[in-house]
Amino acid sequence: MIIVYFSIYCFLGYWIESFYISLFKKRWFSSGLLKGPFIPLYGFGACLLILSQPFLIKLHPLFSSLLGGLLMTLLELLSSYYIERFFHTHCWDYSHHHLHYQGRICLVYFLLWCLLSGVFLYFIHLFILSLHFPRDACYLISLIYISFILKAYSERLFANQQDGVKIH
């Protein structure tokens, strides 16, 4: 089922981030490094939280949100290095925020990741679990979705180098 969750949260992450950035730009903006409605960072982050949920859910909600935010910030940092190395692009720059590290992570987004981690652990994922999707349909849809992600990665890997979008 982890591949199903990865697919769902890549898709939801795309919509959340696109909406968030569109608010700042005051027009619709399709976010993400890849072509298509998915951002793997959110899929990996959700899967990381799902795998650590049995441990995190035993803690006080504030503490589990802080640990979730720490995990997501670490994932964001590692992702920025990965994207820069393999896609030769710089997707986000937080250097104009206070308390940042190399413009890759910052305190403001750490706090936002904490909030989103708590909402994810205690509401979003529990809601997705309550939907009881048929397994076979989920696997088929996920395989199709993963094939689109792989296609987008291959197109991006062979595309011309370009800078990422500056947000905020």
C-alpha cells in the first residue's frame, strides 16, 4: 500500500503547493520540478511520516508534530542537494528568510512543516485510511501514476538545463 500512499500524496502535494504559490503570485501557477500533477517530495515525505507514525503517534501531538517537522525539513534539505546535483536546477531559495541554511531550509518553513506534519498525522492520513479503497484498483492506478512520474523524470533528465522558479 505504500506505493498507493506515495501516489496519492504526490498528487495532493502538487495541488497544495500550487495553490499556496498561486496565492503569492495572484494567478494560477503549476508548481513542481516535473511535468504533470505530482511532486515526489510530498510523496516521500508522507511515506516517511507513515512509516514513523507508529512511533510518533505515541508521543504528545505537539512533540510528534515537531519531530515530523524535523523529518520533513531534513528531507527538504537532502532533496535540494539531490535536485541540484541530478537535475542541475535550484528549485527554491529561502535566503531572504531569517534563520536559513544555505537558502535550502529555514525556520519559517520548518514551522510550516511542523504544522503540516501534525495535520497529516492526526487528520489527513486518517481520513485517507477511512476511505477503504479497493486494493486492486489502487494498485492499478498507482502503477499507472508511477509510470507517469517515471516518464516525467526521464523527460526532465534529458531536458535543457533551466533554473527553478523563485517563490515568495
